[in-house]
Amino acid sequence: MKIAAGSDHAGLALKRQLLERLRAQGHEVNDLGTHDTQSCDYPDYAALVARAVAAGEAERGLLVCGTGQGMAMAANRVPGVRAAVCADTFTAKATRAHNDANVLCIGERVVGPGLAGDIVDAFVSGPYEGGRHANRVAKVAALERR
Ligand code: RB5
């Protein structure tokens, strides 16, 4: 699977660990930055990843900052993006199944590396159920047009 990834300085270390994991699993990962520990602004990287997903250049996005929250707020401003903050595997699985989430946001200051790996696995492998959820996801998309 093609995955676009990004972080700010607060999410850099966890992003690197997660990308190593994803690459070892055979995924094609495009790291859009940041690439060093200098303080930077999370919306810049949320925009890069969100636009890559919205344009179909990547099937999923992964964003890591201190909490995951700012990344999700910024990414969800891009039409076509459904970004979800996950701090547990149940939510990661459910947001794929019910919301067809396409961008996963994680907080390095919230989630330890072991759990974060499990969350990413659940998100990447989790199928969207469609069915009764499709109309609801369509209603979310309609909000972008109003
Ligand atoms: C950076 O200090 C921090 O504010 C950022 O990584 C993120 O947690 C914002 O949502």
C-alpha cells in the first residue's frame, strides 16, 4: 500500500519508528517531512500528507505530532480527507470500518511506541465495511460542499 507520512518535530521520533515498521511490512512509504528536530509547524506537514491522499497519490496517510490533534484538525480541512486521532486499536479498527478514515493521526506524547505500532497495523489492514455506513460517510462529504 502507498502511504504518505508526515510529522512535526514532536512526532519525528515516533514517525521514524512507524515508517521503519511499515517499510519492513512491504508498504511504499513517502515521508514528506519534517526530517529534523528543529521546531516547525504541524499544519505544513498535515497539508502535504492530506493533499497527497486527496489527490490519490497515497491510499492512506500517517501524521504524528505531540498529540495528533493539531494534525487531524488541519488535515480535515482538505476535501476528501477523513483524518482520525487514534490512541487505541479499537478506535483505529472502527474508524476504518465505519468512517472509512484515510489519515491516521497519532500523538507521540500520548501513545508509546509499542501501542502505536499496533494502532498503525490495525489502521492499515482494517477494511471499510460500507453498507449502512456509506450514506453517513457521504453526508460527511456533503458538508464539504456547503
Ligand atoms: C508541538 O509542541 C505541539 O503543539 C504539536 O506537536 C501538536 O501536539 C499539536 O497539536
